[in-house]
Amino acid sequence: MRRSDPTVRRAHAARVPVFSIALLVSACTIAGVPRPAPPQLGGLDLGGYSGRPLAAASDTGETYSALLESARMSDAVVSPRAIDPALRTISAVPVPTPAAAVGILADVNADTLARYGMLAGFSIGGTDAESEPPVIGASRSVRLTVLRVRDNTAAIDAARQIDAADFAVNRDNVEVPFPEYFATYGHWRPYVPTMAATLAHGPFVVTLFVTAATTDHDALRSLVTAAFDAELPRLDAFTPTPADQVPALPLDPTGLLSRVLPSDPGKWPYPELFVNDGGRIAGWGGKRSATGVVYGPVEAAVALDLAESTPEAMAVGDSGRLLRFSDAVAAHRALSRFTAVNRSEASPPSGVPDADCQQDRVEESQGGQRAVVCEVQYGRYLAFVYGPDQSAAHRRAAAQYAVLVDAG
């Protein structure tokens, strides 16, 4: 494990659990003017929280700018499910520094990325295995990593050197050409069902590592080209922050993060990348997560894991998440579908409409304390909070509901 900058922390499987919901109720209060009736919050136990949104931190984002831009780059990558719907198990994480790329790319490439002025990055993987990491020789998978470097020329040089460094690891590697793409390099070992490919696209380096059940060269190459063909239009549609403006990125440009209930009253969730890379190979295994960041629709949809629901954005605080939908109907639909597939014996919090709670099966399966997670919906927002037991989770759900009501 390592800590490369103030945004990176060691953590044992750092994670932000799952959550609860409340929907807007309206009524006519003033003669002739229909207005929403304000929810009654006076009887709620908020557990020491104020029930108001956090004040936006006055600090600039300069210390955290690489992680903030890397979180933005979640919209620069395509979901593996768009490449192959069978790739249902997803692993995704920002890659803000060359050091953070270690464990995804070969260690030697950290120096290459530093030399070519890496600014930000994002990595996402998908596999048809029920859990990660994929089993080489049994699982089909795609690991897609997009890294932004200084300029177009730097990207071309970096792509070539990244492939060359990986190629040199084993003398049995054989070149795999991709003439249909510009500045693209690839290789594989004929007796191993994996293939790697790297290309330069504008100021971005796009790297792929794919696996299959058999050593079928054409099948592996087809998976690579399917990934490139899905990714490059997505990358073209992404607008990176101009390099000279990255240090000035705000911590919460849309106010979404201020609506997330923090771990402690009044504590702003500054961006952090938690890293535990034990057993990590080609981006799989280990545990990585980021908090204090806002993601766009790609990562938000992956986190919710409901194919029918399409959030616009997701804020990840230091102990909860908040998804924003296009409207209250979409948010309530997501709550209904989520609770329908996550039933358990936990009861919903009283006084919080459109909310539900479950025992956290992930926490329990890891041998930890049985946490309770609650989903709370209000208007177009769907929040996820948790507690070590039902009473604590209910207080946090009530506090999160109050924050959403106050924020409007």
C-alpha cells in the first residue's frame, strides 16, 4: 500500500455502503396558489445533526484537483456493459496520479506517465464472473483505463512506451497489430487467454487488458476492437478541463456534495482516494475507492446497478451517497426497484416517507459488523446512508431526509 499525495489514504476495503429514500408530497396551502406542503420534521431524531446542508468548503480545489478531474473523467469512459452486456460485475476508480496507476499498469509506467505530464485518469473494468477478479482461462473481462497527459504528442509517446514496457516483461509476448486505429500497439502470449492494447487519442492514452475463456486470438482481438469502438466516441464527447484551470476546480460545483450527510456533523468530505492493493493485478483485486467526489451518469448507473434506472449524477461523501435523477418520478422508480431486489428484515425509519432499510449483506459477508443501510428519497434525489445497527441507521436516515428537505 502507498500514499502518493494528500488525497490518497491507506484503507482496509474502504467502502461507502448502500442507502434509503423519501418522495415529495404536495398540497394546496394558500388560496388559489398550489404549493408543496412543507414536510413536518419536528418529531424526527436527527442524532445530533443540524438537518441542514453543509456549507461549501472555502478551500479551493488545488490540493485535490487531480482527483476532482479524474472523477469528472468517469464520463470519459464507456461502461463495459455497453461493450458486452454479459460484463455485469464492475470495478471502477479514479486514477489521479502516476503512482495511482500502479497496480493497473506495470509499475515501471509510473515514471513514463510522470515524464509525459499525466494530469488525471479513470479506470473501469467489467467481467462476466460473479465477483472480481476475473479468472483467467474461465472469465471474459475488459479493463479500460483512460489517462490524460500533457498533449497529443506526449500521448503518442506514452502509449508506445507503455506497451513496450509491458511487452518486455515476458519474452514470449508477440506483437498484435491494430492498423485500423492511429498510434495503437498491442501484444499477447499465444498460450495465455489475455491481450493488451494501448492507443493515443488526442491528449489521452487508452489502455485495454482483456481476458477470455480460451486462447482464441481472433476472439480476444475482437473484444479489444469492440472496446475501442465503443470508447473512442465516448472520449470524443468528453470535454476535459483546460490544464491551466484544473488547479482551480471547485470542490462542489453543483452543490450535490453539500446535500450528502457527512460522517460527523459539520465535517466537509474532502476528496480522498483509499488504496489497498494487496493482490491487485491489471486493475483487478485489492480495494480502491474515492470519497468527496461527484461522478456523472456512467459511474452513477454502475453504482446503483439497476439497468432500468439512469441517474444524472452521484455524489460520494465520506459515509454515504446521493444520486440525482431527472425528476422525482425517476428517483422514486429507482427506490422502488432497488428495494424490490434488496429485501431484508430491517424496518424503515418512522417519520421518513418513501424510505426503506436492509441489512448490508456485503458487510456481513466480509465478516464485519452487520450494518444497516437505508435508502431515502426526496424529490429528484435518492440518498444512501448506513449505521452499525438499525437505530443508528434510522437516525442518519432522518437527518439525511431533513437535509434534503432543507436544501429543496
